[in-house]
Amino acid sequence: MILRNHGLLTVGTTIAEAFTAMYGLERSCQAQVAAMACNTTLNEMPAETARKSIGMYDPGVIRRYGLLEWPGLLRRLDRRDPSFRD
């Protein structure tokens, strides 16, 4: 969910799923702001392409968000600062 002038909200059945959804949403917003900053007309993808892309993320079509990413992110955090586990 994108809150007007207040940031982003995501939910998930696990912390890993919620975090991964937030990361993806944040990156999408960054890409859109960067594209809009070019001060030119943006090319929109055809509606059929958008529908197909959205369908690829339907429940049961792909694995749950964070399933593979979360363990790697925790290993990365352990290398940077293991004190988060305290």
C-alpha cells in the first residue's frame, strides 16, 4: 500500500515475505521516480504485457516472497553486524 505523503506499507505471512515485498515496492518506487525525473514522455507497456506480468505473480504460480532471499539477507547481516541477534 502506498500512503499519500506517508510512505509504504506491506504485509506478509512471515517477516521474510513482508520485508521482501517492501524491498521490491521501494525499488519500484525508486525506478519510477528516476524515470519521471527524465522530464520526457514515458513509454507505457501494452496492456496485454502488463496483464501477463501480473499473472506471473498470482498465488500458487511462484514461490512465496522471501523464501530464498531471507536466509541470504540474514547471512549478509551476520557478516556486517552480528549484534542484531542480541
